[in-house]
Amino acid sequence: MQEERHAGWTAAAQPERIPFVATLATAATRWSTRWVPDAYVLAILLTVLASVLALTFTPSTLPQLVEFWGRGFWELLSFSMQMSLIIFTGYVVAVAPPVSRLLDRLAALARTPRGAVALMAVVSMALGLVNWGFSIVGSAVFVRFLAKRVRNVDYRLLVAAAYLGLGTTWHAGLSASAPLLVATPKHFLEKDIGIIPVTQTIFHPFNLVLVLIVIVAMALLTPALHPGRDETVTVDPAVLAEMEEFTPPARTEYTPATALEYSPLVNWLIGLAGIAYLLLYFRGKGLAAININVVNFIFLTLGILLHSRPASLLKAAEEAGRYVWGVVLQFPFYAGIFGIVQYSGLSDQIGNWFVSFATKETYPAIVYWYSGLLNYIVPSGGSKWAIEAPYIMKAGAQLGVPNALTVLSYAWGDMMTDIIQPFWAIPLLSVAKLRFRDIMGFAVVIFLVYAVLTSVAFLAAPLFFR
């Protein structure tokens, strides 16, 4: 009998099931490893690029561009905090003991390798619709539970399926950066496009039906990619043992201070107050009242209640802080790019370029692909929105495209290349103990099917927005 192979010590040597896909995946990984630098470096390079374009196509001078850059640098402070809280609150909820227990029980539904992959895909996409920060961490936790229960599942494919929430659904759900931001009062484009409620974007029938189609398609596709028995790479039990599992801190001191830190009454008091506020907030308003601040409030309240005791919440919050630093460091630089693009008049120039060749019918698909290609270089739906929004929204309005459709086109395009972009997979892969090249072959196949499916949808999208 052939010796069983385990991820973590022989994965790199395993043959791929589809040679063409393996070649394509290897080439893409080699290119990104060699040419795509860290996201912070990319922000600086994009600042230079925006400056060169502004100097070339607008009457702005270099001193003026420096002034525009500085003026825009702090334009996205509230947005940066909102994005940080999505990651932060998503992590706090995902590692809460009740959530971990629920995911463990859910894993018991899987009986076969393909069944485990399909279940992982559906759970990841569902979590992505709820909160993308929750999806990253929750999917990593669920991988561990599934791998323990179904030992003969291909571990690489299981982890690739765990990335589907970030790769296929998050920007169409309740933590969607662009749709939620334009639904939030005082957002940075409110003077130009006003407030666009989520009933016109996230909860529009077009978006809901497309989400359903994508979930069904991916749930059927991913288990079909499972290798045969001889090519399956299973997880090394030692890798599972090394995976960190959140454990609430044990009480070691018995003082009045620690009595409060370990008392459930503290969290229940503030948690119930949060629920009371939400009931009052939504009374008579319905889904249209949802915005990015409300979503973060819901998840923070949920995290407080699920952790029960302040000590457990504080430990989870401390760990969550490790995943927020990228937003804190990088978003001011993206805001600086926004300042250059907006105040120099470059946004008008780019908008006019779009108008010159696009039509009302083709513009949604063009924005979709433009957003997807740019996403591979700027892997952040929030910061990239600050760069693109001024000119894609203006061009769309000039062509007569509804603002809500332009926002959705951007949102779905932003997800298109996420599945083959390693940036947001870093937390998942670090927990799973894999490298991105280990899942890239599967990710490329998923990307090709997903891109074709959603491209057709946005070519037809104008029929649903009148």
C-alpha cells in the first residue's frame, strides 16, 4: 500500500491533478512572489503613480500635489476605524467558546472527504456574508475541526475552500465595505452621490440571487476538485496539534477586582444594553437602516455576550489587535492617494476616459473587471474604494448608470481576484500551517469559474436596474 502523505512535510512534492492548472498556478505564484511587494510598499508606489499621472494629465504642480496628499492623509480616519472594527469584532466573535462549540458540532455533519470540502465551502461563504473578519478566523477554526473528523480529506483543498468567504461572497454581504460605507451618513462622497441604502445594494434582488447562484456553484465545484486517493495530501496530526485554540483565562487570584473581571454580570449588563439600543434603532426603519457602524455595533455586542466574562473578552480583544495593524498603518497613505486623485482633478480625467468608450449597458461589466484587476495590486476593498470611487461614480452618473449598480459592480469586481490574492489569506494560512502555493492550483480553477459566472451576471445587470 502506498504510504499516506501529510500536508506540512510532503505537500510541495505532490503531483497536481490537472497539469495545465499546476503550470498556471506555479507561474502565477512565481510572478506574485517576485514582483508583488508588501501592501505598505504598494501604497507608496501607488502614491508615486498617482502623482505622475496627476502631473501628466492635470495642470497641478508638484508642490500642489504634496499639499493635496497631505490634505487627504486624514480624510479616512473614521473609515479606517470602521474597517479595523470589522476585523476586530469578527475575530472576537469567531473565537468565542460558544461559536467554537457550534462549529465543532457542525463539523460532525461531514462524512466523506468531498462532503467535508462542500461543507467547508458553504460555511466559509456564509460566514463571509455575515462578516469578513469573522469568516477569516471562523473558517480557520472550522478547518481544524473538519480535518480532525475526516482524516482522509485533502487538506490543501479544504483550506482553499475555507478561503471562499473572502474570495467569493464577503463584498456582497453585511460587512461589504463599499455598499455599507455609502449607506452611512457623512461618508466621504456624500456630497456627490448622497446616501445609498443597503436595500438598493446588498438587499437588491440582483445581488441576493447572484449570491445564491455563486454559493450553489462553488459548493458543487470545490468537492469535484478533490484529488484521487493516490494524490490526496492529508494533514499531519502534528500540524493539528500545533494549531492554537482560544482558551479563556483561568482565574488565579481572588480579589474584588478579579471578581468583577470574571463576573458574567458585567458583560451581560452592557450586552443587554446594546440589544436594547438595537431594538430601538431598528424600530420602524427596517433593513434600510443598516450601515457600517450598525454592523460593527451588532458584532461588538455579540462578542461581549458570547464571551460572557470580561477576562475572556479582553484576551480575545488582545489577540484581535494583531490583525488590525495593517489597516492602521496603510489607510492614511491610501487617503493621501485619494487626496491627490480628488483635489488635482485626476478623478475627472479618469472618469472622462471611462465615458469615452463605455456605454450604459457595458459600464457595470467594465467597472467589475477594472476593480478586479486593480484588486490584485491593491488588495483592500476599503482603501481601494477611496481611490476608485471619485471617478467611477462620476463616470457612471454621466452614462446614466444607477449609483447602486456602480457600487455593486465595484464590490463584486473587488472580490473577483481575492481567491488568487494571498494578502487576506495570510491569517488563515498561518493558522492552517500552509503556504499560498499549496492552495493556488485549486484557487486558480475556482477563480476561472467564478470570473466567468459573475462577468455574465454584470453584462446582464443593467436589465435589473431601471
